[in-house]
Amino acid sequence: MLGDTALKLVHDSRRTAALDLLPAYQEELVRGVCREIRQLDASINKTQDEPGYDPQDRVAHCNLLVQHLAMRRDKRCLLAYQFTRARRMNEAAWKQTEEPNLNGNEQEYMKAYEDLIVDIKGPYTDIDLTGSLEPPNDVFIDVRVLQSVGEVQTEYGVFNLEKDSQFFVRRSDVQTLLLQGYLKEI
Amino acid sequence: MEEDNLDLEGMDIHSGLDSSFHSPPHTSDPAGLSMDETDDIDDLINNVRPHDPLGTLEEKEADIKELTHSWVTERMSPTLLPTKEALLFRILKRVQLQIEVIEEKSIDMSPDTDVKLELLIVETELERIKYLIRSYLRVRLLKIDNSMEYYQSSPLDRMNMSQTERMYLNRHYALLKNLYAHQFMNTFPDSLKQMNDSSGSASMVQEPNMDHPVFVRVVKDTGRKIIIGNDSVKLRKGSIVVIKYSIIVKYVESGDVVFI
């Protein structure tokens, strides 16, 4: 039936909301919806080009209207599907995490968006726009070293991060090491 | 004739001096302020120069209060509010200076532990301010992202953006359009290739939801009554109301109610 393929895309978007990572791009479904749009367009043109076509005929008019609406609905679903994915890519770009299941165009989009983030950060270097959006609580924290890192230079001097040692450091200085699992907050 | 020329030359020199006097703050302007706004800031700074080039304590505290208020309001309202560029510019300058002070003080690390405690307090406060600014700016960017077609075609809303935000919108919108085009739009019949097509049954434009419910507190006694269908809400000072943004927005703008 008309719109069935597009509905599957909407369901996929719905499912995506509950997933941590984007699922694979539904190439087949998207192509299917595009095909349906082209078929509808061809059918509309054919009806209008027929010798006996009468714009006043209510049956023909209704037929055209339904096809128009179906076509626009298909387009809306495609936009919504891709926008859902784009929004997740935006989030990942801000958090500097990866989205492994992108297709070629999406990879290009995300890379370009990452560049845009770098440019928008420029005027606000002191703020670090990509920083945490959680309200800050402790500026300084106690950390234990899980895996030796070696020497780390901070404004408070040099720390030699040997395995199993503990330090009182500024959270923002070790944020990356915490995320990578070298350090643990205690 | 010659005198006229001399006069003109004199004026040229004068205006040349004038513009070079103004250009340093303008070129180093991180927030993309217009000339008028930087002039305002210059005036403001000059007025208080004898005490502190960055403003009096009262002014600084008022700015932080305004920033907190703007942050809450921006987070609660579904549409983009007018940019607070001048305010941000003032605070960012102070943040920069504070960072320098911290760096200087932490280098000359004396055994005196009071310095450490002082730095800890200053840094904690600084992190809070930085968080406010970051969150404020990111919320605005997120609003732009969610309704790019809408903001692209709404000159009134674009006026609420800073120059940086407009640049961001233009570039991000171009990226998204390019993605749509390559993923599926290019195969569409010409009649469907428009991005900002809001006619007919399914609008292609995602608009901010003006009917989003918001929490507000009434801070001024207006005695006004809002009528919604068969219900009515009286705006009594101190009362807290949950209401559609579109209904309350004019009272937010007049300052009769504030977001909480």
C-alpha cells in the first residue's frame, strides 16, 4: 500500500531513540520510498496528459489529490528519518564520540559538522563550548591511577601518574584521562 | 579652494585617528558585536576607569544576575530570544582576566596555604560562570539546529541572533541541505525539491512549538486575568502557573512574570 515503506522508516526512527548508537542506514527502504515518489509523480503526469482529462471531473480530481498527498507524506517521512539521524550525529560531534554505522554521505556530513564546531568554538576559547553540560560541582577531585600514564603537566606542577597512586587534581585537567579509563574518581 | 582642501585633509586625519582608536577592540572582538555596541562598552568602561577598567563590583554582580536570568529564560522559552552579546562580551573579558590571575598566583606557589584555598574558591566560582555561558550558548545553538528551515526564512528571528550564530545557522543549514540532496532529494521530481515547503497537509518546516507548557512565577501584581476557553487564571503576585508559552509570552516580555 502507498506509504508503507515510509512508515517503516518512521518506525526505525522511533526505535533509534532508544538505542545508544545509530543503527545502519536503511538504504533499501530509502530507495523504495524514492521509487514510490517517482512512480506517483509519473502517474500524476500521465493522468493530466491523457486526452480525455477533465479538471472539473471530481473523481479524477480526488485521484490526483490522494497521489499528491501520498507523495508529500513520503517526502516528510524521509526528511524526518534523516533529520533524526542528523541530530544524533550532531550530538556525537559535540561529545566527540563516534557513530560507526553511517553511510558515506553521513560520514561527510559529520566530518563537516565537526569542522563547523571547531570554528564556532574559536571566539569562545575561555569557555570551551564542547565542555560538559552538567553543572560543575567539584573543581578538584581525588583520582586513582588504574593504568600508568607517565608525566602530566598541569598548572599545579607535574604529576607522575604511576599505577595505583592517588592524586588531588583539577577535574578539567584529567577529564580526558577519566573518560579513557586511565584514572578513576574516588 | 585651498582652505577647503586643508579642512578636508584635517578631517581625514581626524577620522583616521578615530577609527584606529576604535579598531583594536573591534578586531579582537570575540563575540562579533556591531560597532555601536562596542562603543557603548567603551563608554561604559571609560566612565569607571579610575576604579576598575572592568566595572564596579555592583555592575559585575548585576551582570552575573542578568546572565543567570537570561540563562533560565533562554532554556525555558521555545523560541530564540534576543542575543545578550554585550553582556557576554563584558563577562568574557572578566573571565579572561580571572584566568590570568589564577595562572599567575598558582605559579608563585608559596608554602602559604591560604593562597591555595583562595584559588580553589575563585576557580569554583569561575567554573560556574563558564558553565552558565557555555550552557546558554549551547541551548541557543540547539534551538537553531532544531528549526533551521524556520529560522532561515524568518528575518525577525534572525535579528535575535549574534553574528556568530547567523554564521553557524547558514553553514549548518547548508550541510543538512547537502546531506538531504545526496541521500534522496536529488532523485525527486522538481516540484518536491523545495526544503522550506510548508503548504498542504504535511509541512516540511519544523517550527518551534509555541504552545509548549512553561512554569512561571508572577512577580508583579497586575491584577490581570487570562481567559483560556472556559477557564481563567488570575496573575496574583507570588503565584506559580503552568501555562502555554504562547499565552504568557507577552507577560514574560513585560517582566510581570519570570520563568522558574
